[in-house]
Amino acid sequence: MGKKAKKEPETPTKDEFDPLSIESKKPDTVVLMLHSSEEVVLAKACEGIRKFAEKGDENRVTLMGLGAVEPLSHLISHEDKSVRKNAFMALGIMAHNGDVKKLLKKLDVIPSIISKLSPDEDVVIHEFATQCLASLALNFACKVQIFDSEALKPLIQLLSSTDPDVVKNSVECICNLVQQDQPSRVAVHELNGIPPLLGQLRAEFPIIQQLVLRTLQSITIDKETRVAFREEQGLEKILEFLTTKEYTDLHVEALQLLCNCLEDVEAMQYIQESGGLQTLMTFVTTPTLPEVQSSAVKAISKLAQIYENRKILHEQDVEKSLITLLTMDNNRVRSETCQAVAVLSKNSASKDTFRHMDGISPIVQLLRSESAEVRESAAQALSGLTSGNQLNAYAVFEAEGDEALVQQVQDGSPKEVAYAASVLTNMAAQEALRRSILSQGAMQALVRPLQSKDTHLLVSVVQAVAELACDADGRTEFRNAGGLPHLVKVLHSYNTEVRRNACWAVSVCANDEPTASELCKWGALEVLQDINSSTNRRNRFSEIALQKLLDNNLSAKYSLTGHLSATDIITDGFYDPGQKQAGQRVPDFKDLSKQAINQRRPVIAVNGKPQDVFGHDLAGDKQLDNPSESRPTSGQSNRSGSRAQSKEKAKDADDNKHQEHIVAEKQGSLPWDCALCSLITEATQSILPLLEEREQCRALALLVSSAMGGPVSAEQLHEFPWELHLSELKHEEQSNIIPVGKIKKGTYCHRALLFKALADRIGLGCSLVRGDYNRAWNEVLITDSTAKPPGCYSQPCKYVVDLMHNPGELIKGNSPAAIKYQCI
């Protein structure tokens, strides 16, 4: 046999290029390779881009700038499996960049990616297609497009894949889609996605279990989905999951899912019947991870939302467990525990239990925590514990909680302030506690939050003001703190609850004359009149507030309503600025006193209290302002002579300053009316001793008529020079304000006012009514003194007192003669 000849290599044809191995370190070169027609080149270029993109976001931006995104978006649909796989991997890494996501949406690549989720596609393609979608689903605009392209159905089908990477990416994508997106949450339920998700709770890989729990937690926000979750035995599986020790690191997510389910009464009933409550209590009482305990306590809070559940939890001694958690060195646990206490406090028995077990003091201590979340939750807990429970309110006081609460009102966040103010409101129902709260500067602290726009905060703060202002000291502190103008502004609120509570606070503050006058100064009367004229905004508190303001500011009441009843007692300080229409502002006396003399009707003032130039009450030898500390008498011991002398010198200096202040402010004070003082003395001495009320009325009418020019017949009324007389008095006084006692020629309105002022001094009941054209009259109720048979009583009759034409005559009310007296 001849020797075998050696085979010669084939000579390449002319149209073929010899194989060429390319290595490149330049990304722009590799990007150019993406446009190659050779599968091997394309696959290697995609792989190189993936590796480069994995090194950081800066590289992804570089690749996008070189134009790599668009060819990659086309290559995911390439015929070659290796090219498609590598293109998906590169695109998935690139999609971590926000700008790349926007570009992919603009290139409309998402439908093409979703099409690769079909069952016919290779598992490797499924893996990287779902990975790419999971990354894109973090962008809201892409999320919407993914949902609109109906990606959820194939993604749910892929939950049954045998490849754990496909399952993990699919769950992650679904999880990202349902975050804060109600349509996606509903679609998962409608596409029957709950069973396959529950099936993955026992997955081999914890990351899949965690993503499943987070997905279920998101979709069970919706009530219908929770119903479907229960129907698929979701509660049973979650409780079983919680009792499995090997899943301890995932118990936080499982408890958070359970919290959502406990929104429904049916779920709560199942928890009770299945022993799930004991499971929850185990997490609360057994030392474990703080995150697990806080989630368990949150679930307890959800359970306690139902009345029956609170009773059951109380029977399980839940209060004891919660008190133990209050001392844990973890802010999240303490915060959740305080919130649970707040919910459980809706049960009166639990309120008492927390007090009996000394649970209130540690909550008070948490008011001083460095964590704002803990402080807020502590105040919330105390608000619940003290609501309707005065023993708990006193326990807060004993733990020195009032000081911390006032500090919280002053410096806290809106929610802290709201809860702290609520606790102070509950405590202030007790006088001793109220005084202590006021001594901590509560009224000053409430002024700042009173200017907030937060409606919940405003309701709580205004309620606190109302409760603390129920006595003179509280009102004075609030007035001095400058809170009244801000309270009046709150009356303008469009929120019904805020406005109603503000009206209530105004009605409380208006219980004394100084505060009522100050409120009127800031426009409270006008606002309340406007509110009460509206059928939508009017409420019983606004009506009470308006009446209280008028009752304690008779000058404004007479000006606006033209009527003072027998119970409206005119005292020194009253002035009549004339009739004002509803909604008009009644001028403040100080403003009136500063006006130059004008042609308008004079302001008639009542002040029978003699004062010297320094503001001292000569009749009672008392100073009008708050007196300084009294000097020790000869019988009192003085432990430090030099210290006492220093006080004396300081007091003398204060007195001098006070006198200078009084002189400076003399213009704004009511002028003393010595003539009125004399009339009061005469009425007291000569009229008060009269036994018959009818005789007192007649005698007083004669006194008033005599003081103001005597009888004037109706025919001569036009000749009575009262207007000229008042004009002369204005120039004599150099003021538009005229003391009523100085009027010697007075007409109906002046005589009626003087009669009312004197009648009130001697205890003779009468009203003051303003008519038109300077008419005014007094009405009295007098019982007929004629003897009646036993058991029969006369009804008092209303009479109009004649002070002008036939002084002393009592005209039967509503008679023609009375009407003639009242009208021109």
C-alpha cells in the first residue's frame, strides 16, 4: 500500500474574510459592534456592555450617551437565543439608571419585553426579561406602561416556574407594580394572583418569601382583596408562618401583613377563634427582635379597634405586657406601645388597670424623650388615659406631667401639640391641676399653636384655652399673653369643628367684662354676628358666645340691640356711642376719647366712682390697678431690715411710674361724674327706703326729670334746647364724651339712660329700650298691690315710665298712650 498523502487546507473563497479576533477597551468601539450582522459579535458586544455597565451608574450614563440603548432594545428580539439573552442582561443592568428608563419608555420597548414572557420562550430569556421589567417598574411612568401593556397576567403565570430566578424576578416586578398603585393591586386579585403568591410562602429562598410578603402586604390594603385573601386561607397560612421558627427573620413582614388583615371584623373573629391572639401575645411578651415586637404591638392595636376585642385583650392582661415594653430601650417599640395604650384606653377598665399597675408614670417620662415620635405617641396615650378619667388625670399631675406637657405645647410638632393640649384639657377640669398648669405658663404656650393652620391641632388647642379660661385667673393670663386676637382669627375658620370650638372658647373667655371688651376690640362681635346670620355656619355655641359678649359688654349690647333688660346692670364704665347696625363695629371708648370734637351726637358716659388724678378710688381708698405687695405692719416681724428697705424704695419707684402712667393715660379713661355721684346718694337715701315699688318708680322718675330740665309738654318739645345744651357741654368738656350727670337739659334718651343707671344702683328692676329719633324709654314690671283672695296671685304688668311730659306716670305697656310716648 502506498503512503497516505497529507490533506491540504482549504483555500478560502475570494468573497470570505479571514476570521479575526477583536479585543477592545473602548466602549464606543463596542457600541459600534452592536450594529454588526454577526451573531457572535453581537453576543460578545452585549456581554461586554453588561460588564461595563455593572461597574457603576457613571458607566451606564456613558453608554447611553454613546447610543447603546436603542440597538440593545432591538437586539432583545433577535433570532439568535444567545444574542437575545445577552441583550436582555445588558439592558436589565442599564435600566437601573433613571434616564435610561425614561429613554426605554420613549423607545416603546416595554411591549417587546413583555412579549418575551410567553410560555414558548426560553427560561433564560424569562429570567432576564423579568429582571429588566422589575427594574423598570420602579419608575412610575414605566410602571403605568407595564400595567397598560397587560404584563401582570404573564408575570403571575411565571410564579409557577421551576426556575427560582424567574420566580424571584417575577415576584419582584409584581411587588414594584403594586406599590402605591391601586389599579395594579386590584388586577392582581382579579387575575387570581393570590393563590400562586401564597404558594411561594414556602419557597426555598428567603428573598422570594420576603418579596411575596411585601406584595401581599401591599395588595391587602384594599378590602375586596382582603376578602379574597381570607377565602384562600391566607390567614391560616400567615399564622402558620408566624409559628415557624426558621422564618424568624421574616416575622416582621408577616406581622405587617397580618395588621392589614385585622382591618376587618371577620379577620379579628378568626384570630380569636383560631388561637391567633395567643400567638400575637407570644410575640409581645417573649424577648425577640425589637422590630418583631413593635409589629406585634401594632397588630394588637389593630385588634383593639373593636370594642369586643378590647374586652378580650383586657382579660388576657395585655396591659401588664405593654407596661413592660414601655421601659425597653427601643424607640420604635415604645412608640408602638404608647399607641396601643391609646387605643386600649377606650376601655374604661383598661384605663384603671394602667393606673393601678403604675403604667402612667413611665409614659409621662417618655414625654421628655429625645425622639419626637416617642413624645408624640406618649402624649397620645395620655390623652386617651385621661379622657373621662379624673383619677388618671391626677396621676399624670403626680408624675409632674403638667410641666412636660406645657413644654411640649410650646416646642412640639403639630401632632405633639394637639395631643398634649388634649391632655391639659382633661387635667384642667380639676381646679388644683388647672392652677398648676397655669403656673407653668400654659396660656403663653398656647398662643403660638393658636396661629396654626392645622385643623386637628386647632381643635385641641382651642379646647384647652376654653378649659383653662374658666376662671378669672386663666382669662387674665390668656389676655395678657396676647391670645385674644388670635382666638378671634380662629373664628374665621372654614372648618366647622374648629369654628364651633372657637365659639365655645370665646363664650368662656367672655365671662368677665375686661376680656369681653378686649374681644370686642379685636372684632369678635362682628365675626359672631356674621356667623349667626348664616344658616350654614351658625351653631348653638356661636349663639351663646355672642350673647355672652353682649351680656358682659353692655355698652356694645345697647348700641347693637337697643335693649337692656332688668338683669343687665349698668355699672361705672358704661357708655352709649349711639345705635349701630348689626355687623358694625362698636367703637372702643379709648378710640372715642381721642377723637376731636365733631358734629355727631355725643357719647354719653356713666361713671359715678370718684377718682383722683392718679387713678385712686377715693370712695374706697383703693387703687384701680393691681396693688403692690402691702408693707408689713408694726405687729409683723421683719427678718431683714435692709431687704425691706430695698423693697420700699422699689415700691416708691413703681408708684411714681404708675402715677406718671395714669396721667399719660388720663385721656383714655372715663371722666368722673360728680353730679351722678350726688344723684346716686340722693336716690339711695330718699328712694330706696320707700316700700312700694310703684312709689320708688315715681320718685325716681321725678328725680331724673328734675335733674334734666323738668317736665316738657309734647307741644313745647320742639322748643326744648337740649341739642344746644349738649353742644355747649362738648365744648366745655373739650370732648365728644359727656358724663350723663352733667346733662341738665336732657331728652328721652338721656333721661331713660339716667333712670336705668340710678335704678340699677338701688335695686329697682327696669329695662332700657332705644327707639327711633332719639327716643328711649324704661319699662318696669309691677304687681298690683290690691288684696287678693288666698291662693290667688296677680301677674306683674309692664309699664312705661314717663320721664318727659308727666314725670312719674306709669303708662300701661302697649297702650295707645305708651305707643305715643315711644314714637314721634
